[in-house]
Amino acid sequence: MSTALLLIVLLVAPAPEPGAAPSDLTPEARVHHQRGLTALDAGEFEASVGELERAYALLPDPLLHRDGRSKVMGSLRAALTEAHAATSERAHLERLQALLLAHSEALRRALGPAGTTEDFVMIDGALQQVEALLTREATGPVQPVAEPVASPVASQQAARPAASPAVARGHGLRIAGGVLMGVGTAALGVMAYGVVVHIDDRHKLQNLTESVAASGARPTPAQDQEARRYFERSDEHRTLACVMGALGGVALLTGLGLHIVGGKRARSRLEPALGARFAGVTWSLRF
């Protein structure tokens, strides 16, 4: 796990940029997005979600506003998951699931046949996180079976002590922990893929730059295009590795915690919560 965390720290460091990057939000969307984050910090969840949804609506084009829409969606995930952690209301998770599905469907329609699996890795990972939380919410204590007509066997069974609520709750926590550990492992696998592609493209870009410099000639349009392609793909996979590494690590640790608490049949309840501090996503544990 220390190796994964080290990779995340290294990837978070900004890569050298040729110039200042333009904002990925329109001025109007930026205003509502900032208001939403301010409300989230104040614990005003409904106000936060309302402002963030208005910011998202001001970015209607799934391709032209792709980066901005992804950024606002990350903040919406933070607001709705924190709202669920604070209130335990399932409706917040269901609302987040609907927003993510609509976001994914709009991008799929816009990309059409040009869309690849890589375009939806982060969206699918977020949906898996929400589905895991919904599954955990649906897990409850086992319902008692109606007692049959009295008989010697039934009398002996009735004399046995019934399983305590803590035991049933512990079983549910272990199931949820297993689901989250599986999701976390998959996300860390995606992170490793992003790291490999990021490093490989950086090496290719460096080799191309050194080759052009050694020739003493100006780079050709084809070389400029190739360098730009290496740089953009490297940057995309660095972001992918950062996000999936953070999500995967938190999901794995949360799942492990659930599994341990469930194994001990703890009376405390383990609650994952999502916040807006790193790429729109941070986590906390509650007992």
C-alpha cells in the first residue's frame, strides 16, 4: 500500500506545462460552482447541490465542456455523499446514481463510435462506488422465520439462543467490506495502468525532444503533432491514475475496515463519507 501512496503523491505533483491552461468552466458556471463548494464547507448540503447542478446546466455540451462537466460532477459526488453520511438518507445516493448515469449517457451519445473504454473508466468507477454503498444500505438483519407447529425437534431449536442483532449487522458489514475491497482492487489496477502509460508517454516525448534538438533543425508539423499527442495522453493518464489511485486506496481501506469491524461483530457503525478536497473527492470513517 505504501508504494501505491507514493505513486499517488508523485503523480499529484504538477507536470511542467508549456503555458497557463485556460479555465475548464465558463464564468457563469464558475460562480455557481464556487458557491456550491462554499455551501458544502458550511454543511448546507441542499444549497450546495442546487448551486452545483446550476453550474452543470451551464455546461451543456458534453464534448466542448467535457473537462468542466467532469469537474462539477466530482463536486456533486462530494456533496451528495457527504449529505448521505450526515443524514443516512438513501435518497442522496439514488440522486447521485441518477446524475452519474445521465452524465455517462450524454458523453456516450456525444462520442458515438469514437468512444473507448478509457473515456468511461472514471465514470464507471464512480458508479461502482455508489452501487456498493447502495448495496450496503440494502443489507439488513435476517428476518426471523415463523415458528412451526410445536414438535420435539422444534422445541429443541426454540430453546437455542437466537442470533443477536450485532451478529446480523456484522454479517452485513463483512459483505459490504468484501464489495468495497473488490472495487478498490479494481481501481488500483486502473491506477497502475495509468501510471505505466503516463511514464511511457513522458519518455517518448523526451526522446522526441532530444532527437529534434540534436538534429539542429526546426521540428516539422508532424513532429509537433506527435509531441502534442504524447503530452496530452500523458497528462490524461496522470489524472486518471491520481483519481483512481485515491478512490481505490480509500475503497480498499474502507472495505478492510468494514470486514474487520464485521468480524468482531461491532456495535459501532462504519460510515464512509465523501468530501471535496482532492479532485472533488476525499473520504472519512465514522464509528
